[in-house]
Amino acid sequence: MSNIYTIHPRKSELILLYEVVDESGRAEWGGANAEQAMQWLTLAPDNARLLVSAWDSDEEDAHLVGQTIDITEIVQQARQVGR
């Protein structure tokens, strides 16, 4: 792994929105707090998913930047490694 090089940009000013959705895609919870999102995912039914989206905001409107990403598997794998 010593041959992997990355460039990390400065922290983005984008607003991250987390959503816990049920298997039909209906939002169970949404907010900007990652820790709360993890807690909600833990309490949600088995087929729930954790989505994250990035938003740019001016003084009047917010605009989605890119596509919403399903990070459920990443979170579950991180929990397994941490046990």
C-alpha cells in the first residue's frame, strides 16, 4: 500500500445531508449530523440505507451538487472492523 498517493483538497464548504431511508426509499430521518445518522441507522429496520448528499447554498437557495451516495455498506464494514 505504500505506492498509493493521494491529494487531499481543503475541507469543502458544501453542506452534507444524511438521510436514513427505508427499503422503499421513504425518509425515516434526515439531518446534517453524521453521528445522529449512524444512531438512526442502528435503530432502523434491517433493509434501511444511509444516504449522503452534498449541497451548495447561497443566501436564498440550496443546490444539490452531484448525486446522492449510498454509504450503508461502508458504514457496516467499518463497524465490523471496529469490533
